[in-house]
Amino acid sequence: MITPAIGTSELYKQLQALLEADIPCFIHGSPGIGKSYIVNDIAQKSDLELIDVRLSQLDAVDLRGIPTISNEQTKWMPPIFLPNDEDSKGILFLDELNSAPLSVQAAIYQLVLDRKIGEYTLPKGWRIICAGNKIDDKGIVFKLPSPLINRMVHIVLEAKYDDFKVWAIKNEIHPFVIGFLGFRPDLLSSEVPGSTETNPAFCTPRAWNMLSNIIQKNEEINQLHPIIYGTVGYGAGIEFISFVKVYKTLPNIDAILEGQSEAVPEEPSALYALCAAIIEKYKESHQAVNLFEYVKHLPVEFNVMLIKDLIVKDEDIAELEAFDAWMEQYGEYII
């Protein structure tokens, strides 16, 4: 039986519950899915310190510390990266745990269960979160020993487009990327290529974010084909390039936002591109009023999708009379 995976928005809720209960956990997820980002974001939002330890880069002695002589007795000096202020609060993020040597995993046993390692004790205000890639992700991954497994709550994370889309709109990811993944959400994350593939790139939320950053600086897609293939893989790259060609044939977005155009493309790919372009260019509430009129000309699923995305970008549109009228007609489609 396979444990159901959760998305990033649900992970925030589950981690908050575990932090409050002071229960260590292990986040299992593919590379580039946002494990480190989410832990970092939770720490910032909760006003907690964050110590990020990449265990795959350590030896067991790095955790326990170096022995020294004090009063004719051996004393272990703990590593500087472990917190020692008893009044501090934070998250000790043990990343790449299942990529660490077995000796390092064994050294983590006591820290995870008893909040101690050798003579060191983790301050009461600190919480432990661990993370690592899944065994089938073709990375350097070792199966965790059962005693260590049983010391933590295990959460399986996967990339879900709806979660990514909300994050992408709030973080101004390029509309080429948002529109394309709306059309092909299955390409948000793809399998790691086999060893015979000359191009090792594959799709992940991190890879699409990288591509967005590149395109923000240069929208001349025809000049970027090798970079696109090298960021998200050849197959996804070919489809993305074709989608951008569709994007560039869209009606005048500024005219739509100003209520001066009712033009609607017919192809689904163009409709996804249209919604992404509108969200990217939207700036003011008077444009929202115009959009409530314009969406009447769209197929219902795109009508609802566009307004839901608009709320993500501008929550204040929910105060408009036009929104109330729209809800009366389409509220039943809101999930």
C-alpha cells in the first residue's frame, strides 16, 4: 500500500502541528520540489532561527565533536553549527539525511530521539525537521535504519500544480511558465532521466523557477533553446517553446484590461496563455471590474480559473460589487 502524498500548501499545516507538538519529522520528496524552501519560509514566518545542516557532507565525528582533555578527563567539544543558547528558539533542519553515510545516520539517533548527542543537549526552544530525496529518484540515497525511521513522523511530499500556481503568482513567476504549466500541469515535475540520456535535465518546480528567472532577463525565446533544454529537459523544452509561440499570438491584453476588447482565442493552449498574461499585467481594481465583464465571454472553466487567480494576486477584488454579482452566477464552481 502506498502512502498518499501531500502538496506544499498542506505541508505548511502539517509542519506547524508537528512544531507545536515538538515531534521530529522527515520530509520525503523529489529534488527541486521545495522542501528546503518551505522549512526556511516557516522559520521566517514564525520568527525562528534556522540552522540548515547538509548531513551528506559530514562525517560522524563532525556531529559528536572533537575530544579534548579537561581535568584529566575526555570531553567532547560540540560542533559550532549546533545551537547552544538556552534561551534561543529555532529549527534544526537536517537535510539530505538519507544521503548521509550510515555512520552519520547512526550518530543522529540520539539527537532525534533524546535531543542529545554525546555531551551536547539541544536547547528546549529548538525543533528538528529532517528531509531527503526518495529512494526511486536515482540520487545517492540509503535506506534509513529502522530504529531511526521509528524516531520520526514521515511525510511524503509531491509537486502539485495548484500549490505551485498560487506561489508562482505571488512571486511573479514569468507568465510563459505559469501559462504553460496550466496547459501541461503534468510537466511541473518529471522523472529523472536514465543514465543513457545525454541531457540530464528534468522538470521540477525549482527548474521552472530557474527558467522563469532566465526569461525575465531575456524573452527572446529563439535565442534560448539550448538553455531551455538544459533547464527542464528536451521534451518539455520543445513543448514550452511551441507554447510561447501561441502566447505571442494573443489578443491585446492591455485592451482587455481596459474593457476595450472582447476578443477570445479558441485553442485551449491559447486560453491558458491568455489567463496567465492577464494576471501578469493586472495592476488596479478598475481593471478587475472590466475583467468581470470580459470573463462572461470565456468558457466557464477558464472564467472561474481566471477570477480565482485574480483573487490570489489581489484579495481586495472580493470587496467589489462586480465580484458579488459574479459569485451569484459562478460561486458553485469554486472549490
